[in-house]
Amino acid sequence: MGHVDSDKAMLDAMIAEGDPNEPVVMLNLLRYRDMAAPGAAVDGMTGEEAYREYGKKFAEFQPRFGGEPVWMGRGKHPIIGDEEWDIIILVRYPTRAQFVGMFNDPDYQAIAPIRAAALDDSRLLEMTQILPRET
């Protein structure tokens, strides 16, 4: 089984170990299930269809957390390693605190089971900018 749920300890570490006001970019690596897992109101949908449903619901309240997709594309040929991903998304958040706050928000928690039902595996990696250097 893959990784589809957030790790509370890692979210706590994001705040404890980093500047809560620093901008972050989140790398999302997503692999869909063939069929969505039952029980999250997406029964009978493919994983991709269920993830689109999650995306529609997420878009309704996402602006208050400031997340801005900066790149989205299909995974192609792995050159190093053997993991294959259906979709790769980079999302910029104005602050680390806004990203973490999203995960603790009841609206997000209500739709998180749809994301989990849609995905066979995923990775979500916090990144901070090194290049180009800000002047």
C-alpha cells in the first residue's frame, strides 16, 4: 500500500523547524488507483475521476490558504529510480503556516478522504527556494 495520508508529526516539524512566514513550494507526486476506494462518496469512479472531484471541492476553499499551482504535468519515463507517477504538481504557498493551516482546517479534513480514495500512492515534499536567488 502506498502513502496517501498526511503525517501529523511531519506537519508539526514543518512549523517547529522552519520559519512559519517563509514561502514554500510543495511537490506533489500522484499515482491514481484504477478504481477509487469505496466509502468516500466517489464509489464507482476511477482514481483519476475521484481526484478530479477532490480538486473541484478543494478549489472552493483553497484561495484562503493562498496555494497557487505553478506547474502541473504528466509523469513520463523515470530516468533514475523506478517509481512512476501519473501527475506531478508544484504548488506555491505564501507561507509555511498557511500550508499547515490548510491541513488542520475542517473543510480540508472533510475532503481528504476523497484524495486518499483516489490515490494508490503519493508523495508530498516541502521545498524552499535556493535558485534563482532573490535580490
